[in-house]
Amino acid sequence: MSATIRITLPDGSVKEVPAGITTGEIAQQIGPRLAQAAVAAKVDGAIWDLNRPIQKDARVEILTETSGADALYVLRHSSAHVLATAVRQLFPEARIGFGPPIDDGFYYDFEVPRPFTPDDLERIEAAMRDVVKADQRFGREEVSRDDARRRFRDDPLKIERLEELGDEETISVYTNGPFFDLCRGPHVPSTGRIKHFKLLHAAGAYWRGDSRRQMLQRIYGTAWFKKDDLEQYLRRLEEAAKRDHRMLGKQLDLFSIQEDVGPGLILWHPRGAVIQFQLRRLIEDEVIKRGYDLVYTPNITREELFKRSGHLPLYEANQFPPMAAGAGEAEEVRYRAKPMNCPFHILIYASRQRSYRDLPIRLAEVANVYRNELSGTLHGLLRVRGLSMDDAHIFCREDQIEEEIFQMLDLTDFVLRQVFSFEYRLDLATRPEKKIGDDAQWEFAEKALKAALDRRGLTYGMDQGGGAFYGPKIDVKIRDAIGREWQGTTIQLDYQLPERFQLEYIGSDNKPHRPAMMHRAIYGTLERFVGLLIEQFAGAFPLWLAPEQVRVLSITDAQGPAAKAIHERLRAAGVRSHMDERNETLNYRIRDAELQKVPYMAVVGQREVDQGTVAVRTRGAGNKQEIISVDAFLERLKREIASRSLELGKTP
């Protein structure tokens, strides 16, 4: 008599079935309709193929197209294998690297003699459709290490990955048609389930993300269960391309990245510097109101400081190499560009004795830091090597932690929701594999953050292992106008650095105590936040943030002096006005202002000179114009700027 096992379904019901039954067979027992719709299953929380046998009691959930991210993960993983199948058909000598599902799609890395062209992608996509039409079954097989070495002997990238697997790890191979791959799975039952997909583009990618290794060619694609979902996603991509901050940054003359300076290092042009200045001013003014003190710290330091803080060696891969000692110092002394500000703020705290009455101490700095990001990961303003952080560190007693977290959440909501009307969500990120400090301290810190979020009644996700090496954190994910998520604010609770630096305050009992330390950045980095804003507003910034708020144009030279007087009056009132005196037609100058996305144009003709008015054209209003007195126009501008309205012509 064969052994039986107990399968618990999502509704709590229990089925006794033979050991070795597959999840697909369980779906068939529940009902033919479910079996037909099934794409994979969850077994004790892990996603499995439908043809994988279950040997012991388990909780099982059948996944269908309506199962959200889990089902899409399986579909996209399988789509990556279909992509590799097609590439191997067209380019038999291609060596294959990794092919994972990612947010909204998948990619696969290939080592080929030349980069893929757009024509290649069309051919590959057509070959993928043939693979789908063939409805090849995905088969899973567990193999020995020696057998795997034999199968992949002509694929050195796979052999390298194979040798990294531990002795206790299960080695599995998936096959569909002529293609086989070293893979953990899971996959849909067959290639015929993959109907709505599109290859997007190809790009170079270093093997294992290491610039010292060979360059591979990475093909990106997307896949969806429904045609409408695919079409909507492609429309979002088109909209995103129109909003691309790199393209708009050049068009609007906001910033540049130049080879003479280096990748990932931003040159802020005057117009872009205005945006960064306004953001700095906003956060600095606000934190001063909320009890912070501003500080300034150097861009370089002796490397011993980062050894003491634990950043070396744990963060060394992201730091620039050391520099030689300064003149007159011992040769063994080396300096580093700072990747973060926390050790400097710690030293300011430790510069004199602190009392429990002094706490909390909140030190804030909009500072430049430098991180040696891999060149392949750099992306305009979104991933850079020179970062401007609106950083702050709070030193407090344990009984003050929760209130400080509440205040940081309030500041986050003020900036993101009240000023910019962003929607956002929260993640609680827990201890990573590489960390400093003992688990008891981490447990306490994680519980403190969780308790604060729970007491506030906030909804949040869990990012297991996503914390900083010195403490857990609350991460804020900002949703933009077309539904994309951006990493923004971070709030971190740290017991490790106060311990490493032996920080103290004198308590009410006249004895020394260790303070808790919190790290926070509301924007994250100004570079990324400006990139977000460029794409959020498609370059059409609200009046208070616009680099150029008003462009003054005279119809003919005869009105030039009057137009210039209006321009000077606006500037004297703090309005960022520009006088366009070029020897071009009025229509040309108006069109240029529209391309530069200037919020308001003030057109001055002879009628306006005689009546003391201006003809105001508002961005996005077409050819409409409003005749208004200069006094009224100026007052309107001042009110709108002061209110930080996101809509032209409206104040709260």
C-alpha cells in the first residue's frame, strides 16, 4: 500500500493523497477548470512547477493567471527560456548566462561575437513565436554535479555558476524542445502558455556585474497573460520615453554628464541648479522649523574613520580607492572620499559631553558623497557616483525613539504628499546577511520600527534582508504619474555605530548611557529626486520650482524699454524672469518658450504699454491670453509661488 500525505488547501480543507502526487494532479482533483487554468503552484510558500511531485505533508495553493505577481514571475521566467531557445536556434554558438524575471519583464545574457541589432531582435522574436506555437513541454530533472558538468561542458558561464553551488544544493535542469538550462525553476507547463510578449531592447552587461569580466549582450523583454495588459504596458513605456529625464535634461539645459569629468558625475547647469537650490531650501527651512541643527562636514577623511565605523571592509566595494597622505603626514596615512556622512555627525555629537536633557540632538546636512558604482549601473540622475544627500542623524534616548520616528514620518508625508502630491508606500527592511552587531540588538531595533508603524496604523510591506549593515530601516517607495515606483525616503535605526564610537550621554541618574541613533534622508538623493521630478512633470515644472518662471517678450523693438522695465520689476520681486530680446519673430520666440516649458509668457505690445498691462499666456493654454495689469500679474505670481501650487494659475 503506497504512503499517503496530507495536503492543506487555502480554504483550510485537507485532502489525503498518495505521496508523489504532482501539484497539477491536485489541481485536476479539485476540478478540470482549475487544472486548465493552472500555471504553477505554491507548496509551503515556495513556487513549484505543476509536474513536480510532493513527497510529504504540505500546504498547497494552485496559481492561475489571476494570482498576481507570483503567476507573472513564473510566466516571465519561462519567457526568458523561450528567448534563450530562440537565440540558440539563430546563433548556435551563443553562450548563455543568467535569464531571470524582473519587474515588468525578463532578460537573458548572452556571450556573442557582436552586439544584437534591431533586426536581430525582430528575428529572435519571430523565432520565439515559433517556439510558443510548438507548445514545448517544460521538463524538470534533478542531476548529479558530474552529469551537469558533462551537459554544460560547452557553456563556461554555466559551469562557473555550477561550481558555486553548495554540496547540499539540489542541481536541476529544465528542458523545452532542444534547449536545456541549469535552472531552479519554476516554469509554466509548456511554451504554449506564453502568448503575449515583446522584446524591448538589447544592451551590454558585464558578466556578474563585474567590469573586469567580459561584456555580454543582454536582451530585455516583457510578457503578460492578457493582450490588453501588454498593450497598456507598451503605452506606458512610450509615455516614459517622452518623460525620460536624460532627454529632457538636455532639451531644457538642466544638467550634463561629460567624459572629461567622468561617468556618474553631474554638472548642474544654471537652470538645473535652480531646481536643486529650491529643493535644498525647502528641506533646510523645514528641518530648522522642526528642531534640527545644520552642520557641514568635509568631503574626504582619513580612512581610519571608516574602519572604525565598519564601512571598511563591509562597504569598501562601493568606495573609491584611497588617496595618498597629505603633505607632511606619514606615508601610511590614507584618505577616502566619503560615501556617507554618519561618522562625521557622530564625531560632532562626541565633541563634548551630552546630557539626557540635551536629547534628542538632530544634525542635518545637504552633503556631497561619493560612491564608486559600477559603470554599467549608472543611469542619468537615477544612479550616479556623486550624490547630494539631504542627510540627518538623530541621537536620542530609547524612550524618545518612537516619537522621533513619528516626526520623520510626518516630515516625509509633508514633503512627498503635501508639497508634491505623491502617493507612496512603506517597506520595513530587516537585517541583511552581512551585518555588524548581535542579533539581540537587531531584534530590538526591528521591533521598535515595527511598533512605531503599527501604532501609527500604517500599512507596510516586509523587505526581508533589505536593511543596512548597521540597522533595519523603513524605506519609502514613491509612485509617479505613470505608475512607476522610485526609492525615496529612508529612515534607519542604528545601535551599532553608537557602540563602535562609544557614544554617551549622562542620564538623570548621573551615569553614562548609550544613545540610539537614527539616519534619515527625505529626498533620498537630490539627483534621483530631481530625475523623478523631471519625469513626473515631463519637464513642465510647477511655477515655484520652474528654472524660468516668466519670459517677457516685446512685440516690436518699440516696446523693448517697457518690456525690460516689467522684467526688472519681476526680478526685483524675486520672480525668475527672462527677457527675450532676440531679433526673431514673435511667433518664433513664443514657440521657443513653449519648448522650454516656461510657465508664463508676458507679451508686451503698444496697447499694453499704453494701458500698463501685459498679455499673459499660460503654458498649456494654447493661443489663449489674458490681459491683466502688471500689478495684478505680479501679485498672482507671488501668491502662486508662496503656495507651492502644482497647477498654474491655482493657489490652495
